[in-house]
Amino acid sequence: MAIMIPETPREFMPNSKEGLMFESLEKLPGEYYVVHSLKMTDFTKNDLKTREVDFLIFHPQKGILTLECKGGFPQYTNGEWRNGNGTRMGHGGPYRQSSSAMHALEESMRLAGCGPMLNRCRMYFGVWFPSLSKENLKQQNLPPEADMAITLTMEDVADPLPAVERIFSINRYRDGKPVEQKLNQTETNLLLTRFICPQFKLAPTMLDSKAENRIRFHKLLDEQYKLLDFLEDQPVAVINGAAGTGKTWIAMEKARRHAQEGDEVLFLCYNKFLQKALEKQRVNHFFCVIPDQGITVNLNS
């Protein structure tokens, strides 16, 4: 079975029959890679363009094929491709769309650092009509772009391999010279990992962690000050929060404010470890009492 990327079909319109074609292409031999719904984005000259390849088929010894799929019963009238319901197809029809996607694919490969491989990798495009028979298509007055050599039909759903190999057997030229498929294993792996099936796993750096901590710190301070303002009118309050959320800081700041106003302040802490920590922070003008030890410490000293 082919290596499918992703392992299950992406979301698609039911009338496109892409699910049926996904299951069909899955029957290709194991050396084939099949990508469903590959999306490419190009932003040049302040213009954002997006393209989608219905299926990308890659074989290290044969090349890359972009396959445009058209379910239903398309029409060709007055020089225009139309869907079965009569609406005009975008991108100038399926063959131009597939060809354009192939060229966009080449440009994306260059941007991904795989440009030098294009002289050693054959690029193809094709169209698949899963609802139309080969005999039906041959009887139609198809435009010159609709060559049967690069067209798949209903009959190919059961076994797409002969049609795919037929397309891959077509000679390809670049700058007037024939392109020979000569990707070595290193280049194949590079093409797979950088473009066809890239993978990444983000890990925070020390700088990222510091920036995130600063954001959290400032957010925490804002919330703490709002709470302190709220406590101005509250004679009694219970503050609950997880470890590290600043409960002790709020208590210290509340005590400091009262001390500055001349009030007598009694500050109670949980244990001797916290007492020592508070002493290191030079808390002034109020007392710290250790309830479980029965000890009262004057922090002014």
C-alpha cells in the first residue's frame, strides 16, 4: 500500500469523490507517496495567492505528479469548462488548473530549498474524472489540452497503477534538455522532509520562556493590584489561589499599605521557612507571628 499523507482523507466536498480516489490511490505500491489536499501559499508583490493540489503523487524513481480531480459530469461549452450544474469552473478548467498547480509546486520547492533537484526530478500533471468512462470521453469533442495520456477515468478507480505509470513514462524536458530522474537517497529524504511531508516540533528556548514569564508576571501584577484595590473596602476577605499566584505578595503589599497609613499591622505566616523568606525581603513596619510555634518576631529589628 502507498504511504498516505495524511493517513485519512482531509475534509472534502462529497460530490468531488475525493474519498473514493483516496481509497483507490491507497492501493498503489509501497514506494509511492500520496499527499491529499496539499495547500500552497504564495505572497508576492503584496498579493496573496493560495493553491491546492487535490493529490500529489511522488515516486523517488519516477517523479512527482499533481492530480486534479473532477467528480460529477463536467461540460465544455464555448471554450469554457463548466461543472455539471452549468457553473463555470475556476482556473480555466481542470487541465490548466493541474498544470498551474504543477508550476506553483516547482516554485514552492525552490523556496523550500529543493530547487536544484528540479533538474533531476520529473514533474507531471494530470486530471481524473472518476464519474466518466474512457469510452464516454473519447466520444466527446475535447479541447486540445485534454489529452487522454494524462487523463484518468472511471475504469482507473479499481486500479490506478497502470494510468499513473503511463503518465510517469512520458518524457519530460527542461530548457530543451530531457530530464532524467536521478534523485539519490539523500535528495529523496530532503525532498520528503522539507517539502512533501515536513515535520516540526516546537520547543521553547530560554528567551521564549523569559518572555512568557514576563507576560505572565505583568498580567499577575495587574490582577493583584485590582484585587488590592477591591480589598480597600473589605474589612474581611479570604484569598484563595494555587501556589505561585502571589497570595503572599498581596498580603505583604496590603500590610505595607496599612503600615504606611500608620495602622498597627499583624502579619501571620504559615511556617518558619516563610518567616525566613520574609525576613530576607526586609519587610518593615509590621510584626510576623508564627502560630504553630507561638513565636512573635519584630521585623523592624
